[in-house]
Amino acid sequence: MYQFSFEKLEVWNESRQLTRDLYKKTKVFPDSERFGLVNQIRRAAVSVCSNIAEGSSRRHLKEQIMFYQIAYSSLMEVMNQIIISTDLNFMEKDSQDDLRGKVLKISRMLNGLRNSQQRQTA
């Protein structure tokens, strides 16, 4: 089966897994948060994957870098929302710690990808 270039990126696959994990974790949030924090955290997680995919399709390196930066920013939004979810007792501390590790891994991968592209433009 044919794979698009973004599907071959480990960082995209890791962010895709993070998105699945967050969808599962947020299923148990209070119904009152369905259109609040649940929606926000899910949209931010999907944004990470989507911007990696979109960035990989851009021909110009500066555009790729821009989309990888947006993905990184969305990832930081996800981390913030994980912290808030724990503060509000919607998520266990162990879950936060597990997700933090995944966010850290993805952030390092995104930084590496972005830095690699920036060196090519120099």
C-alpha cells in the first residue's frame, strides 16, 4: 500500500499515538467539559499531527519550518491542557506523567526536524 511522505515520519506516528491516547483519556472527563477542555485538548492534539503532515508536503523549506513550528506550539498547548486537566482532577497524576514523557519525546523530534530544515536554508 502506498504511503504518503508524512506517514513515514516517526514524529507524525508518535503524535498520532498521542492523539489516540488523549481521545481515550478524555472520554472519562465530565460531560460538562465536552465542549470545553475535551474539545480543546483534542483539537490541539489533532493540530500537531495535521501540521506535521501539511508541513511535510510543502516544497519550500521555510514553509515546512513554519508548519513544524505551529505543530510544536500546538504540542505545548496540549501539555498545558494536560496540566490543567490534572489540576482539575479530571486526569490522574500518573497519566499526566506518562503523557508528559510522550510530549517531551515529540517535542525533541519536532525540534530536530525543524533544526535540520533550518540548516538546509542557511
